[in-house]
Amino acid sequence: MRIPEILKRAAHLEGDDPAVTFDNVTYSWSDIEDRAARTAGVLAEMGVGPGDRVAILALNSLDQYTLFFAVPWIGAILIPLNWRLSEAEQVAVLEDCAPRVLLADGPNAGLAAKLAAECASIEALVHADAGDPPDGAASLHAALTSAGRAGEAGAGDDDVAYLFYTSGTTGKPKGVMLTHKNFYVNSLGGLLSYNLRVKAPTLMPGPLFHVATAMRVFTAAMSCAHTVIMRKFDLEELFRNIETHEIQNLSLVPTMIDMMLRHPRLHEFDLSSMRRIGYGAAPSTPELQERALTAWPEVEFRHGYGMTEAAPLIAILDAEDHTLTDQGRRRMRSVGRPLAYVDVSIRDPKGDEVPRGGSGEIVVRGPNVMKGYWNKPEETAAVLKDGWYHTGDAGYMDEDGYLFVIDRVKDMIITGGENVYSTEVESALQEHPGVAQCAVIGIPHTSWGEAVHAVVVPAEGAQVNEVELIAHCRQRIAHYKCPSSVEMRTEPMPLSGANKIMKNKLRDQYLAARAGE
Amino acid sequence: MRIPEILKRAAHLEGDDPAVTFDNVTYSWSDIEDRAARTAGVLAEMGVGPGDRVAILALNSLDQYTLFFAVPWIGAILIPLNWRLSEAEQVAVLEDCAPRVLLADGPNAGLAAKLAAECASIEALVHADAGDPPDGAASLHAALTSAGRAGEAGAGDDDVAYLFYTSGTTGKPKGVMLTHKNFYVNSLGGLLSYNLRVKAPTLMPGPLFHVATAMRVFTAAMSCAHTVIMRKFDLEELFRNIETHEIQNLSLVPTMIDMMLRHPRLHEFDLSSMRRIGYGAAPSTPELQERALTAWPEVEFRHGYGMTEAAPLIAILDAEDHTLTDQGRRRMRSVGRPLAYVDVSIRDPKGDEVPRGGSGEIVVRGPNVMKGYWNKPEETAAVLKDGWYHTGDAGYMDEDGYLFVIDRVKDMIITGGENVYSTEVESALQEHPGVAQCAVIGIPHTSWGEAVHAVVVPAEGAQVNEVELIAHCRQRIAHYKCPSSVEMRTEPMPLSGANKIMKNKLRDQYLAARAGE
């Protein structure tokens, strides 16, 4: 169940077939396999061996794609860095994982040089892009022209192959250790759940540093499907790629679907090849689901719920459940049912399972669950107990086994002894036409413990105030759930690398502002 | 990826749902999980521990089904014995695997008592059936009433959980060591390839000692599907079960499908619930496929190709390829394409891969491949080389990746330097209306090395002779492939436990007869 075997099988069975298109060049499975073996050879020449870390800071590219196979090929560990992070955040990640080699593409070369100078562990800086390398960097492409194929290290199924740093909403970077087995099993689960068994042209618009995109590297290789890699997300390029390559499979976040559907030139492109859209990584809305199902009735939509620590799939809402019937609408508010190898338990704060239908923390177990956080035994022990991973998400499971995610456990507000799920309050606020964006957090309150506080970005040109919004909520949800204070904000919300609102930052900002009063 | 986890997950997520119906009683997933834990407790009380062997000689039953989970639960190894074997063959198997405990049902109790007396390793004989145990046997059911749940042994993914003895066509019993991982991966592959992801009522008419039936224990538990266990195959009971339980999923051998379609009272039963029929374990014919597809157009047919050593799936011919178009008819002669995690190579006698399209031995690799043969390092080394399992089947793969099985390598005849596949000659013979059954073997020949020899059972009342049959073949296949001698036979062919003609016995009989001339 080693990752390189997935590639070797594809190259062996479908060697001449297209594997990857990048920058308008198409590579066969044999090309990719040979490139991976030689990229591994280049790294081995630099002294990289089993257990060593190799980081890459790059937009999506052929090189980055290839490293997903080349690094585990020699038993080393790949860290695909999130290029959206600040320099200070990159340093924190690199100091945590201490790679021997840092690769970067052209757009990230400048930052990479600074990082290489700053981080003592980095022995080699490698330019993984066309053109001449900047000063102090070796050229991967030049080295590849003469590199030999590396021998495959006999890694075990449970050896770590990747560290994915959680962009997190809590600040401190944590390297999620994912093993060969974690991704191998998830790939089988992905083929099964997303109906990817059939070899079909696939578009990769998401960033490879995100596990939801990275998993598509392996599902595509398992089904020998042709993947078109986009350097980064661009709407018109996405449309053109679908049209040109007759793309059938896509993995998107809800925002991308929304942007596609709202695009004024949507109908100028032929998107009729689309067959399977997997979406996830962020909640969708019933309104968006309805628009998507109506616009593209030929497409099978599937929602994937998961997280980096689960490599990533936990539950899938299947295509059959994406209907505009009453049952379909109800089910589309869920994240679907657990994958065939994932067990799910809902736990109260003491760690006891609650009866079916009750809400609590979503806790999961299966061969896809991470080995732990890199160099963080305490943080690992806090979330991995008896093989059960504590997701930090709050939710419940209905009688039919559909899982509903309510909120992050830590975003749950306890006010006067009552639990308030921030997402429920946010949903109520969102229904007000004057609200463009909102986030609900708990703030300290002397008598209630916490009070419900809303941060709202008004819609452009809207006139809306605190009193009106509180009154609006009281018509929709229980009094105790309604915000006791609403803060209007014109600057954008602080977002994580995964585009999630960082509520801890909102809380910090709120407390700092109050301290300054 | 431990087998007991599959059951624990099903009991946890769908505890109240029906898991198994046997003898008109239905048990929930919680019932089965508890019964497995307590059956494990009974065995542990008898001193069975990690690595110990436990054998069962029984028709299909709830007890046997439960043992598939209970034995690996405590890290022990289950051997489901083939009740069709002779006493001498059973002794050979039991002496090879040396179980501490032998369980048997009522119909096999007499033979089991003899075997327990004969085999020194057997410390306990256990009656796994209703009613009083025979003398010298303990009662599993009595023990279960007071047994506690065993703790689960922390087996590793690669620990052996089962020995399946190959009925083989070569005589000597070999215990195929299948690990937790082998079956876990195969179960995911089964869900994926047979479209068993959806929880649907499943009928188990085949014998649990056969790996193709046993795998359905795990696929059903992974999808929490309800399985109706038949004690043994009976056509009318099969029909009644489908009708009563609205069975959607079935796993059948081609002979069963043929018997169903030919049954005079077929149309008296409501079989309209059938959705997915997986078939395999023996070659089908285009004529049978056509009849089946025509009779049941609503059913998705899938052919599985595999073997015990591959736990068992290697390739699947998908439902979309079961059509009566020209392409469909061509593809239905193949065994389909390799599963997502199975690599397939076609090798010449020197072990070198032949170019795509060329024929040779089918050699496979993947996490489903057995650990080896129990206590047989030489036999293991002969078939497992660098992780590649040499199947002994001859075949080729076409440009689209469809695998065609031609023959057993050892049934290939080399005559005057030419390779003759016995199945090709048998197909030609079968076209003669006077031939009920036939087998083609190689016999020693002084100048050709081997000569092609046919053994034929004539159809009832048919008048057919050697000259006529040879002439019939010459009209159909190349001269050198035609039998040079034909032996008429009235007694039935010698069959293996898997209902395959034992060609080695035919060869022995031929040589003995010639020696006696």
C-alpha cells in the first residue's frame, strides 16, 4: 500500500495514456513515472533519505505533482507549503518540520531564498520551474536532464509520507502526519464515493497544498485518469480547460461553484462534458445547491466532508441525495454518510457517546486517520484517544446515518448554561438582506459566562444597525441564541488559508479593542 | 485495517438494523457483534490465542459466519474446511494446519469426531449447531449462554487471519495465508467494483469455505447490508429467498445462473428485486451470458476474476461491458480490467514481460496478494517473486486493458514446438452436438514432446466417434491443435471441490491405462 506503487501501476498498465497536462504540455503515465523516479534520484543525490523532510513552496505545477510521488519514493516526507501564508508563518512551519531541501517555483523564489537563509535545517534551495535558477538555488530541471532513477525505498504502510500543515483557525501550525496507508485507503474511498472508478478527464483547479486537492493526485493515478493541472484558480481559465479537455470530473469548493454560476459569460463556454463535481471544504447553502442542480442537471454532485487529519474524507453526501425533493433538501443540509471504513461517534464533553440524534463532538476512527501531529505528542494525545480522532466539529447523526455538522466545538458559545451554535446564529443573520458577511463569537460576560456577539460586514449600500439585526434574529431563533451585541465592520474578515473566517482573530480583536477603551 | 473493526463499525453505526438471516431468524448487527465477541470468549476460554488455528467443518451457518469475525478477534487463524473433501483429504489439511479446536455442525459431526481422533493437534471438538453435542464434543451454543466477551487482540494489518485451502487441481493441499489487510482491501475493492456501496439485501447461496463467498461477509459488513445465509445451495430455496427477502445482490457461479434460467418453475417466482449479480469462479459462455442478459434486463451483471491467493479479486468485467453489442460480446469473453490496486503483468516462461497483446502467464501484484502458503516456503517462493504472484493462468491483455484468460499454464500443451491451449480445443469439441463434456490434455509423445489428447463424455444417446470428432475439430482450428487421439468415457469426469475437471487425474488415468496395456 505504498504511494509509489500507485504510480508504478498506472505507468505499467496505461503507460502511453495521458496522465497530466500542465502549461499545455501533456505527459503520459510513463513520463510521470520516469520523472518521479529521476526527481527522487536528484533528491537522493542531495543526500535526502528515509524520514528526511522536503518542502515545496509553489503554485500548482508538474514539479509539485511529481514530488507527491518522488519524495515518498525514497522514503522521505513531503511538505507542500501553503503559499498564502505570511513569511513569519512560513518560518514557523519550516522550523517545525526542519526540511533539508526547500523547492520553490518562480513566483515564490524570492520568499524561498529568504526562508532558506532564515531556517538552519535547509541545506539546499532548489528552483522547480522553467528558466534559470536565482542565485544560491540549484535547478531541478537541469539536474533532471542527467539524473538517474532512484531505487524505491521499502517504506512501510504506516510510515509518514506527507506533512500537511493545518492552516487552522487557531494560529499555531501543526504538521499532520499522513502515512502511505492513510492516502491509499482514502484513494480507494474516493474512487468508491465520488464514482471515480471510471477513467475520465479530471481538472485540478484547487491548490495542491490542500489535502482535498492532493487526494485527487492519487485517485486519478489509481483510475489512470488524465488530470489537467491549473497553476492556480482562475475562472475563465477553468471554463476554457473544461471546454478544451472535455473535463468530466472536478473537485471544487462551493465558492468556486457560485462564481461559475454567476459569471456573466458562463453560457459562452461549452461545459457539457462535466459529469461529476465533488465539492466540500466549506459549507454550501441550499440556495447554491438549488442553483447548481438546476443549471447542470446532467452533473452528479457529491459533497465530501473531511479534514486534513482524516486524509481527508469522513463522509460523503451521494449524488442520489442531491435532489430538490423534500427529502433531498433535508439531506443536502447534512454532510452525508460515513465512508465504508470510517466509524463515527458523537460524544459529549465527558467523552461519552450520546444517543443517536443527540449533538456533540464528531469523533472518527479508521485507517485514514493521521498518525498524529509532527513533534507534538501533547497536541496529538489531546485529539487522538484510543484510535478515535476528535474533530472539534459539533454535529449529530440522524436515524438514517446522515451526519449533520453544526459548528466547530470551540465556536460553540455557552451562555447562561445554554449551548449556542454560532453557525445557527450566523444563518439567521445571513437571511437579512443587509448582511454581506457575518461571524458570531462568544465574548466574556460576567454573569452569563459568555455572551453572543456578532461581527457583521454590511452589504454594499445597505443601511443596517445593531437594533434591527437583533430584532431580525429574535423573529427566527430563540431569544438566548440572539446576539446581545453586534459590531459593524467595513474591512474584510480575517481569513485562513482555507478561506475560513478566523474567529480566534475576531475574538482577539474584540478583546484588544475593549482593553483599549 | 483489522477484520473485527469492520464488524464493530457496522454494529456501532447500524446496530439495530438486520445483519444476518439464518434459519428464518434475523439477527441485528449488534447481535452479531456481541455473538462474535462471546464466541471469541468461548475460544479464549479453551486456550486459543494469537496465531492458533481454529478449523470449522460445516455447511453455511450463523456460527460459521460469526467465526469469520470471532477467530481473528482474538488474533487466531480460521480455517473454513471444504465439506466436499474426502476424509483422507480432510486429514491432510488438518495435519498441515494443526488446529487446536475443530468445530462442526450436525451434518458433519460424525466425520469431525473421526478427524478429531485422528489429528493429534486437535484439543477440543466443538458442536456448532442446535441440539445436543455428540459424545466427546462441547456445545458452542451452551457455552455462549454464559460466555463473556473476549478482549480484542491487537493484531497487525499483515497478520494472518485465515487459511483457505486451495481445492486445487494438483492434489496436495496448500493453505493460503490471507491477512487482515488482504481481505480489508479486497472488501473495499468489492464495494467499488461490484457497486455494493449501497446497503441492499444480499443472498449468500455459495459455500463460506470458498473465498468468493467469504469475501461477501466483509463487503456486506462494510456496507451494513443484510445477508440471508443459505445452508447450502438449493435452487427452489434460492428462488424463495429472493422473493421473500427482496434480494438485490447475489454472488453466483455460472452454473447456478444456468440452472436458474433452465428451471421449469422459474416464472412462478417474483425475482424482480434482483439488481446486481456478481458471477465468476468458473468461465461462462457467450450463450449463457446472452440468455441471462435477455432474461433479466434490469440486473447489473459483473464478472469477477480472481483466486484464493488474491483474496480473491483481480479483475472485474463491469456492468457497462455486459451488452449484446459487438463490442460487448467481445469484451464478455474477457475477465475485464484489473481492480484499482491490482497490477497485472503477462510474462513469458523466462519471467520477462511480453508486449501488450502477447500471451503468457498472468502475474499480479497488490495489497490483496496472500502472504504465502502455510508452512510451505518452497511452494511460496515458486509463485511469489518480488511481490508478484504467478497465477498459473495463461492469458493476454488487449489495448484497452481488458484481460483475457486463455488457460491454465500447466494445461497448455506443447506439441512439436507449438503451444496449444487446451481450452481452445475444448471449445471446438463442445460445438459438436454429440459432446456432453470434454477435457483436453497433453500426453507424452516421442517425437512431438506432447500430443493433444481429448477425453470426451458423449451426450446421452449420441453416436459419436474419434474420427468424426477429429474431423470436426479440423474444420474449426489449426491442424496442430486438433486432438491426435480421442478417448470416449461414460463415467463422469473427476471433479475438484470447486467443480473443475481435475486434468492431472485424467493424465494419471491415461498413463496408468497405457502402462497396463
